[in-house]
Amino acid sequence: MVIMPDHLHLIAGFNKMPGIKHTIQTFKRYHARNEGVVWQSGFFEHRLRNDAEFTEKFHYVLFNPVRKQLVNDAREWPYKFCRGYF
């Protein structure tokens, strides 16, 4: 997970019930009410079908702060959680 100033990127698995839509809506509602977070509307999901797709999306997520010129190196971004990668 990488938390950006106005959104976040997350690679996660979801149970079929209640499903991704309900889970994301509940998460966003909770943080909007309790933390005052103003979220972008909606969300985008992508199913990762193989290791190559996982690797591609993992690097996309990790390097988002670099592409947005918030840091020069992805390791400098403090708002991330990468189990087993750093």
C-alpha cells in the first residue's frame, strides 16, 4: 500500500462477500467521518492474474510518489507498507 496526498494504491485480496465494492466504500466512509479524509470519487480495480501482472502493478504502486515528483527514490516515501519488500 502506498498512501498519496489525495488517494492510495493498494494491492490486496478480497473475499467474495461482502466484496471489494462494499469493503472500499466502508473503508472510505469510516476515514472520511473519523479522520476528515476527502477521497477521490469511486475507485479502480484490476485483477492480477499472474506473477508478471503482480510485478508490474507492484512497481507502478511503489513508484507513484517518484512519478509525482514527491521523492527521488521510492524508498524515501514514508507512507507505504510493503510486507517483505523493504
